[in-house]
Amino acid sequence: MKPYWIKTHFIIKKLFPNLIWDIPNKEKKIYLTFDDGPTPEITQWVLAELEKHQVKATFFCIGKNIAAHPEIFNTIIEKGHSIGNHTYNHLNGWKTKTEHYIENSLLCENNISNLQSKICNLKSKLFRPPYGKITAAQAKELRQLGYKIIMWDVLSADFDQTISPEKCLENVLKNTQNGSIVVFHDSVKAYKNLKYVLPRALDYLTKNNYSFEKL
């Protein structure tokens, strides 16, 4: 993992100790998450790989992608995975006024709620800020709206096209431990690394007696 990612993660974690970075346990449970979908073909491929290993995960979806591909979003839910809010337009919180950030997040929430109600009558209250960048004011308002803000302690960096698939896999395997929240992306940009890493990570972690939980 590149030093600037480690540095950014460390700084944000110190600034936001009330956000959820991992879920410590003694049972070797870990939490796989996928950001930026739903994406045609790629999200379906991810779902197929997870099903091969009987793994449940959490998908943080972009509102505009939900609107464009509701059938894929519905499939995520039908397969028993959790879903969360990733804003409607993948906003960088550090570059967005709080009022607009919250409005955009609520627009995504409306998409999620409308589609969920047709399937399971549940309302997602999980949120992950795109890029991991969120201000204290934005986080406070989202928590007041009932959201759990989910960060991570393992960043695969699958989206980084300057790193090799092998390095991406190393990022996951060397850093995952009991309670880890691991970030992947079911996006076009990440797919080159993801298609190499995900099957191998699932094989390795399963053989090493990790169990997988959704958030």
C-alpha cells in the first residue's frame, strides 16, 4: 500500500475516532465491502465470486448508479448482502459544502429506500464517504440522521491503476486481521486488479479460517 494512503488513513482515523474503522472480535470474523456500484457485468461477477464461497458482503452504492441499474441493485439485496449509501454523485466531502453533501446523500437514500421497500421493507442506514473524505460537520449531521459511518482498516487500493494486481493482493492479505473492514470497488476502474485479487483473497482467507460477515 502506498505511503500516502497509509498517512491519509492514519490522519482521518485520529480526527474521527467515533466512526467505525473495524469491528474487533475473537472469532476471526472479517467484513468485505464493495464501493461505487452497481456496475454492469462487474457487480454480477463479484456476486458470483462471493456465492462460490458462500460469503456475504456489504455494497456501498452510488445513487446515480442505483438509478441507472436498479435490477443489479435488487440482485445484491436478493442475494442476501447488505447495502449502504455512498452519496448520489460520489462527492468528496472535503470539497463540498455540508448542506449540499447532506442533500446529495439523502437523494441516494431515497433511491435505496424506494427500491428496498419493494423487496424487504428495510431502510439502509450505513454510510461510507467517497474517498474516505468527510468533515466533522457532515459526519455529525449524518449520525443525527441515524447513519452508522463505516470506514475501513484495510484498503485494497484496487482502483489504483499504477499498482500491480499482485501488490493489490498483498495489501489485503498482509493487513487483514480479526475484525477488519476491507475495501474493494466493483467499478470499471478497479476491475483489472479486482478480478485477480478477489478470488485469491477469498481462497486464502477461507483456508485460514476467517469467516465473513455483512455489516
